[in-house]
Amino acid sequence: MKALRIVDLVPDPKKAEDYEKKGKELRDLAKDVRDREVKKAMRQVAHQYGMARVEAARDFGRVAVWVKGTVTNIKTLKKVCA
């Protein structure tokens, strides 16, 4: 699935600008997805990617929470796309 090719399996908050573009790509792809679980998973990863710049500007603890949440959402996306 194209969505899985867009996501980084190991998120890096230093790539915030790149993640904003990837988040937009995922949201655009999700518009054409009929399966609710897949659409939701794609939107969750897109949301996490959209938060990358905000979280990168905060303290290290917030970045760690962002990375954990992003990894969780990517795992969910992989699971529903399998």
C-alpha cells in the first residue's frame, strides 16, 4: 500500500518539515480510502506527522512522547494494511 511507503518506520523529529509534507500526502490518500480502519490509521499518522514541528520545538520529554505515539500509529497502519 502506498501509505506504508510514505511513512518512516523510525520517526525522527529533526525531519519535521518532511513530515508535514508526508502528513499532507497521507491525508490526501486517506480521502480515497473506503476502509474505516485504514482511513483512521492513515489520519492518525498524518496527525502525528503534523505535530512534529511543534514537538521538536519543545523539550526532549515531549519529543520522546511524540516518537512513541508516532511509532504506535505506524504499527496500527501496518496492521490494518496487512
